[in-house]
Amino acid sequence: MTQYNLDTPQLAETYDQISDFQFRRGSLLVSKLGIRPADTVLDLGAGTGRLGLHVVENLLSGEGRLIGLDPLPDRIALANSRNRYGNAHFAVGQAEDLSSIADGTVDVVYLSSVYHWIVDKVQGLREVLRVLKPGGKVGLTTAAREFQQNNPIRVVVDQVLSRAPYSGVVRVADSIQNRNWVTTTELIGHFQSAGLELVGLEVKPIHNSHPDGASVLDFWESSSFGNTLAHVPPELRDQARADIVAEFDLLSGGGPIATGNFGIDAIARRPVR
């Protein structure tokens, strides 16, 4: 299960510095949502605020409003530290409980590289449905679990943790990436269960690159806010990090390390009745 208490200020800062990959995916997502200048927009999993502030600066007028929620206080603190806009508000909050937002008051919701971290995904989408205006849209990007057995990060991490001294005490199946991701079919079912009408879905290759093994693990640990090795006993985590970095560097032969696999981009809306 996703743990929100493993994040640190250092992980938040690292994520803010190296999250260009997620920012690019998120920018493409919001460009497809038809955001209008006076819209009320909800950024779920706002993180350090990079994408939310992009929306405020480029897509909203002074009459529009951006609400950014994230369960990680250190990341919300970073977002607030750089927010200079009176129509943007960042706060700690989770998708499963949007009680701070009134029914039917939001035009657009987006979850950029966030959905796989939500514990109760259907409840999160039901809350999205509740706060959306009739006809309002929700867009998300996430990983396609049916292809994750070939994800280079997952393959290397699982291989290392299947060897001694980890094999007897670590269950590879308990890793966050092995437990939390959803298949395309499951995602469609989640939308249906929540009462949202799917209007567009695309499964496509996604690509990223890192200069070395340490950069790969920095990316994965900061993106998962400390969950990547949460299934490893604390006394073995430093050694596991070192072994995983060494394995990546060995496989790359000193060159850049390509990662990525297949991702899902999906857009749904609250039905108009």
C-alpha cells in the first residue's frame, strides 16, 4: 500500500529538480482538456506545483481558479513557496476525500502521473465525479500495468532484490510498482464504477533517459516519495540502493540508461443529465 509518511524535504527537492519527464506528460494532458480562461481547475497530486503553475500562467485568466491538492506536506510547501498568484491555492489533501470542495463546482480535474498512487482509486474517482460540473472533464496519465513486466526499472530492482541477502526477507511482489499499477481494462472499469463517461483513452510508449544508475534511482525514489524500497527491511535499504545503482551502471556500460514502457492517457467526463 502507498505510504505517504516516507517523503522528506530532500526527496521533494530532488523531485522538483528532476521531474521534467512528468511535467512534459502533464503538459500534453492538460492541453487536451480544453481548459478555458475562467475555469475552475483541480490539480490532484499537485506535487511541488510545477504543472499547476503552468496552468495558471498559460491557460487561466484572473477569473479562473486553480486548486492544487497533494497528500505530501513537503511538496505542497514547495508549491506555496513559489506561488505568486491570488487565483491559485495549494493545500494538503487526498483524492479520496475532497470534502473541502463543494459539489458541482469544478470544470476540469487532472491527475498527472498520480493515479497509480491513490489507494482507493474508485473512491477517488467518485469524489472527482461529485465535484465536477455536469459535462466537466477529468484527465489522467498513469502506467499500463499489463506491460510493466518489461519496465527496465522494475526488472532491475526486482532482479537485485531476488538475490542474497534480500531473497529470504524481501517479497518482490510487495514492491509498490508491482502492487499499485492498474491495467487498461481495470482503469476502464474504475471509470464505469465511479459513474464517469470515458471519452478518450490511448495506450502509448513513453520514454525517459538518465545519465547513470544513481540518477535512475533518484528519479524513482523521489517520484515514489520514498516507497520504492519500502518493502526492504530498513537495515538493508542502503545496501540495496548501492546494489541497484551498480546493476544499472553495469548494464548500461557507462552510457545513458533508457527507461520507460507503456503509459495510459485517459479523459472522461461527468455525464450531462
